[in-house]
Amino acid sequence: MERRQRGVSAGLLLLLYQISQVGLQNIPSVTLGVLVLNIFLFLNPLRPLSEVCLSVNEAVHRKNWQRLLLAPFHHADDWHLYYNMISMLWKGIMLERKLKSMWFAYIIAVFSVLIGVVYMVLEVLLVIILDDPSYEMNCGVGFSGVLFALKVLNNHYNPGRVSSVLGLPISSKYACWVELVAIHLISPG
């Protein structure tokens, strides 16, 4: 789990460049706040990743529920942060303008916790179905689950659109699934 390096790196520099290209004045307040929080916690993590990652073993068995709040806002490395925050930038701009800031902030807060709960339920199901207790030990960090939920929400509010995933035009209806696979292939784990 300890993949990250501290300090300014290529992924972080590219992220800051992309944000500057959009312009701070063009990024709605909640979206900007989420970006700033994630970048800040990447540069100044509250704890090592092994102490914030979310797993059934840590959260349920050891009753370390704070991981539900910490895991989504910590990232394994600079590229993990980059891909998640670029995705957040575009989804946030589109959705926050449509839903307004207060409702969007509420959705981000709920999704941040709810995705962790769903992650743990899926791990428990894998333990039961595959009869393999090692799934309780799988530990995850990052904002990807929240972004996936935002993508589905965005598709609901903007049906029939075409998205570009790695330069390929794909119906937005399927783009979230293609994006999920692409992220996994580009940055596994």
C-alpha cells in the first residue's frame, strides 16, 4: 500500500497545469474545494496510506470507522491523484453548475461515505461467494468510486451525449464503464 512519494511530482505538476488552463475563476466553488482538499492531503497526508485505507478488516472488525471518511481523500501516488482530480474537474464543472453548489456538496459528502460502505459490502460478498477471507484484507484509497457515481449521475442529467475516453467517441451511457476499465488498465490497484 505504500506506493506514494512525497512532494511535487510529474502527475501533480500536470494536474496544476490542467487546472490553470481551465482557470480558477471557471471552476465552481465546491469542485475547487474538493480539488484543493485532495491535493493538500496528497502533499500533507493525515496518516500513512496503510492507516487510512479502507477494508472490512480495518473498518468493521477493528471498528476503525474514520477510514470511511479518510480513504476517499488520500491517493496512492501522483498519477492516481492526477487521473481522479482531472475526472473530478470535468464532472464537477458540469454537475455543480447544473445542481448548484449546496446540493453538489451534499452529494459529494454522501457519495464519499456511501461508496466506502458499498466497497466493504462487495468485499464481504466476495468472502462469502468465493469462500476466501483474504478479501476482507483488501485495502483501498482514492476518489474513484465517488467519480464513478458522479459519472452515472452526469449521464442521468445529460442523456444521449457522447464522451471521449482516451480519444475514442463513446456514448455517455457506456463511457463510465469504459472509463473504469481504462483507469484500471492505466493505473492498476
